[in-house]
Amino acid sequence: MKIFSVKHTLVAAVLAAAAMTMAAELPAAAFLERARNPNGQATYGMLDGTLQHRRRGEETLTIPIYFGVVIMPERTIGQLLVDGRESYILGQSRDARHDGTSVVHSPDCVLLDKVGVRASDLTMGFLYYDLEKELPNATLSAVVRCRVMLLKSPDTGESVKVYLEINHAFPLKAEFFRPGEDCPFRTLETGGFTEKNGLYYAGSLRVEGPGWRTRIEFDPEKAQIGSYDKKNPARVIRSVEKK
């Protein structure tokens, strides 16, 4: 879940019209690079919430979730903790391509696979796929204008169509396609943008596919967001409960 400074929010009033026009008119590669690197400062986030998974014909699964992250200009580190016992340690280098997110977890971590979520969804790792081309602009929810980029993983051949808000380059929607297929097998959407300490974050994440849907909601009352102080670093990595 990206954390971004006021100058990268969806609140148009904080930006001059000229600055917004410049962002909208950037070449595709430069615009995508802005999406990959939203902050010039080091920030951190500690978010607690709930994951709900619904699958056709089955009962709804509800489990607690935690996402802690430190976003620096050169790299990102963090942790996704599912049900207090399955820990995914995330790393992302700004110089990496393909999917820039590395994920370390034990073999008995199985909950994410069951609910259709990838740990790299939280760091928007798909933004580091290779740029294939820019597609025509689109409008989401009838009001939000987006530039649309088609990206492709050189490792798996998976393609993703990413909808980036036209003035601020923040990813609002991503549609994932298997090689040779025209219909997405999974769709990701962000929402619930919330401000804290002059920084904004997406408070919700929805991922869905045929016959299933997963929604992550972070509690704004528990959210800890701020500038990262190397001398007094926030402890974003939590210990894991024994199974």
C-alpha cells in the first residue's frame, strides 16, 4: 500500500493547475516512473485491519491483517502479517524490474493463496513489470480520469493493465491477464484514501476473480503514518505468534 506526500494525493486543490498538466503530459515511461517512486522523502506506515474473503458456495472468512512498511527513495521494506501467525517479509528495490518485490515466508504460510491475494499487491509490485505500451485514457467511477499502461512480466508472461490517476500517477485499478487470454483472471482496486500527518494512504484494497472476492480494510483509528526517522526508527516488523 503506497504512502504518498500531499503533492501526490488525489486532492486536486493542493496542486497548481500547471503542475497537474505537466504530470498528465509526461511521456509514458516518465509517468510510470512517477508511479513507481511517489515519494522524495522516507516515510513509514503501520496499518491494522481486517481481511474478508467470500467465495461462491462457502462461508465468509474474516481474519485480522497487519501491514507495516518503510518507504525510502531507494528501497522499500515491510511486513504483511496474516491472522497474527503468517508473516511475509517484503523488500523492494527501486532499481529492480520485473516484479521489484521480494517476498520471504515460511513454507506453511498458505492463507494468502486461499484468499487470492499476493503479498506484492500491498507494495504494488506489478508496477515494475516492463512497459509494453500506453493504452487510451479511461474514466473510473464516471469521474476519475486515468492514464492506462499495459505492463508485462518478462518472467511469467503475465500482463497487467494499470489505471493511474492522470494528475498524480497513483494506481487505482489493475487487471491481470494470463498469457494469450483476453479476460482478466484477477482485478485489484484501491480506495478509501485517508490523510494522516500530511501523508495519504489507501485505506482499502479489493481483489477479485471469477467466483470470489477479497477485501482488506485498514482501521484509520489505529493507523500510524509519518516521516521515517533513522535515528529513532518505527518498529514496523512484528513478532509472529507460534502456531
